[in-house]
Amino acid sequence: MQTMKVFGLMTALTLLLVAAGGYFGGSSGALIMFVIAAVMNFGSYWFSDRVVLRMYRAQIVDRAAAPELYAMVERLAQRAGLPMPTLAISPQDQPNAFATGRSPERGVVCFTRGILQALPMNELEGVAAHELAHIRHRHMLVSTVAATMAGALMMLSRFAAFGAMFAGGRGNDRNNPLASLVLMILAPIAAGLIHMAISRQNEYQADRTAAEIVGSGRGLAGALHRLDNYSKRIPMQVNPAAAQLAIVNPLSGRRGGGLMSLMSTHPPMDERIRRLQEFDAGR
């Protein structure tokens, strides 16, 4: 179900890009913007593991440095049918975790120092399984493709606005000026909302897959509740570009609802916990 929702959102984003590109600059305009955005986003995707670890000031650890953590992640990775990911620990005090890497073979799972101190083992297992689920479903690639199309739309609208400024009084027989203005404003907003919706669906899918890997959603549900509370009390200094990767948004501990939830890369915490509880009830 979550895969179908993401597919539908990606389709909507593609249609929006094609429509805006055809309106402003024809098929060639849309293609040029898409190629520019693709080069930028896939460049960051290719080197994402090193870049993100640097943003979190994380250090890679081996079995000797963190034997219990290594053994736990290794066991869950085998259960998930994944190769053992690279493990890293960030010195951040806020309890949190994230996954990165361009493929399962290059996957990285990072835990903050705070989460290793704050969570009991069963909840830490749920968090580890959640991050492994992101790697298993290649969510980093999905997010990069979505960001590419959203970025292409944003650049296309900016170029259209730039062109309109220098068009002066010369009329454009093909485009209605008011419609162009509305599209220039709304298209990037719509693209951003779709991109955030894809991120939220990825989180839901990772939560459910984590429960399947562990065999229960109880540990992850308890971890999410605890991490949500910690995020409100313990700040984290991290680049906003890397914040969306974390299991709990480190820059906003407030629970989203209504319109605010549409502007968030993470689903409302209460809803995530409720779905995990329903998973256990359904078993």
C-alpha cells in the first residue's frame, strides 16, 4: 500500500513537471531543467554517505569498538536479507538515528551517542530495523529522484520569472500573464508538498517493515514515543538538509497536525505509533 502511494505521488510530481515545462518552455525547457537538477541531486546522492556523516560529525565504528551494537545490527541485517551496513556513531546528545548510502551494499546506519544511552535494547532494535528498512527499500534513491523533479520545477519557475521580468511590454500570445504568475508561484509549492508527502510515506513504510523484521512493533513504538519527547528537550546542531534523514526530525520536536503536517518530512508521531500498535493487534 505504501509503495503504491509513493508511486502515485511520483507520478503526480512527474506530470506536474511535464505540464509546467510544456507551459513555460516546451518539452525542451522541462528536459533542460530536469537534467540540471539531476546532475546536482545525483551528485549529492552518490557521495551522500560521506557528506551526511560529516554533517553529523559521525565516526565509523567496527565490531571491536562497539561489539554489542555491531552484533545486534548484524543479526537484524541478516533477518532483513541485507548485507551488513557500515556502522557509525555521532557525538550528538539528542537521541536519534539515520540511514544513508546509495545502495544496500553501501548502506550506512548511524546512531547518536544520546540514543545509545537513552534506549533499552528492545527499543534500539526497533530503531535499527527502521533504518535497515530504509536501506532495503532504497528510500535514499526515491528521495533523490523526488528532490530532482522538485528542484527542476523550482528552477523552471525561476527561469520563467526571470524571463518575464525582461519581457517588458512585449506580449506573449501563447501564455496568459496571470496564469503564468500563478503557476510560477504554485508549481514549486506543489512540488515541495509532494516531495514531503513521499518522505512521510517512506517513514510509514520503514516503520512497518521494521516491525516485520523484529516481529513486533512494540519496541519501535516505545522508541518513537521516547525520542519524540527527547527531541523537544535536547537540541541538535545539524544542517537542515540532513535533518530529514533522521528517524525523528531533530530540528522540530512539535507534533504536526492539520496543515502543518503537510509541510513536514516526518509523519505525526501519534499516527506512527498508532499504526505500529495496529500491526501488533493484527498479528
